[in-house]
Amino acid sequence: RKEVEQDPGPFNVPEGATVAFNCTYSNSASQSFFWYRQDCRKEPKLLMSVYSSGNEDGRFTAQLNRASQYISLLIRDSKLSDSATYLCVVNWGTYKYIFGTGTRLKVLA
Amino acid sequence: SAVISQKPSRDICQRGTSLTIQCQVDSQVTMMFWYRQQPGQSLTLIATANQGSEATYESGFVIDKFPISRPNLTFSTLTVSNLSPEDSSIYLCSVEGMGGEKLFFGSGTQLSVL
């Protein structure tokens, strides 16, 4: 099993749609989880951290399911500008972060 | 969040030469991380650089190929030596934010080897 696994996509969705991505991880001891956004040929940028209670930031909602060892990202009312690759990142221990391969999202006009 | 200046942003190099990438952080940090992102792939950690000691390399990466310097708490360099076309990638430096969580990245160096 891969350490951190994501569906590579692409997810092609129309503007205004709701889209959700999942990410599974294999290390049950992991404590910190993040979603990053990466635009083509740019550096990853932190989108949001993922907490046990779930967290929301505008149109974005992240949730953690420790029992099933996955995190999710929900994007509501998709915008053209949401088109990017979304990276799932899991903290594997001190100074150790494991990146998923990313899920490509294309929002279509 | 940390502000990281990375340069060069891109370079085209000949086979057999070396490229040195610099990263400057706007605050003192204990660890700096160097990642490689090959085309269409996710990020892979090359090494972790601590000031005053040798860098710690991940499996598959060796000091002779990727020498790292960390002369102070705000600066690091990564050299990619004896370049081959397989080294064509984006190289990213990174630091943890305050509190020890969350990574912040430099803008990346896109390396193409001919």
C-alpha cells in the first residue's frame, strides 16, 4: 500500500459544481494532515490544515477520518480559478512529510 | 508564514555540469528541506539540512550528487552535480512554519538538462 494515495484525476467539473477528493494514508500514527494547491509549474501553497473535527474555509471543507485513515477535501460552487492540482500531505513524524501524487481538477466554463 | 526566496527560477544546463540553487528565508529556521518534483510526479524529499551539521539524505539520494550547504539559520544551497537529462526536474526548498507544522516553499527552480 502506498504511504499516501490520491486519485490522480483529472476531475473535469462545470463551474458551480461541488467536487470532493479523498486521500488515504497508511501510517495510523500520523498526526497532522494538509491540503496544498499547486498550479502548473508553481510551488505548492498551503490550502488548509485538516483537523479531527473538520474545518471549513469559505467554499472549502476538509475532514479527517482516522478510523478509515483518509482525509477529504470538498469544494463547493467551483470556480474556473480552482483549476489546479490538489496535493494531500501527511506528517509522518518529526520533519517528515509525505506527499500524495496529487489530484488534478479542471473546472470548465 | 515564512517568505522564501529561491534562485535561479529556471536554468538550462549542459550534461556533465553542475547547478547550485540558493534559498534565503526571512526568519531563522532550524531545518530546511530540499525536494525534487519530476515531470508529472509529486514531491520527493532529497534531504534535510540542519545548520552546523551534515545534511540527512533520503534513500536514493547521495551527498556526492546533491551536496548541500547550510552556513546559517536563514540560508541553504543545493548543488545538483554531474548533470544528466534525468535530473531535469523542479527543485524546491522548504521550511516549516512557526509551531513546527505546515511547510512553506520557495518558488522552485526548473532545471532542464540538455
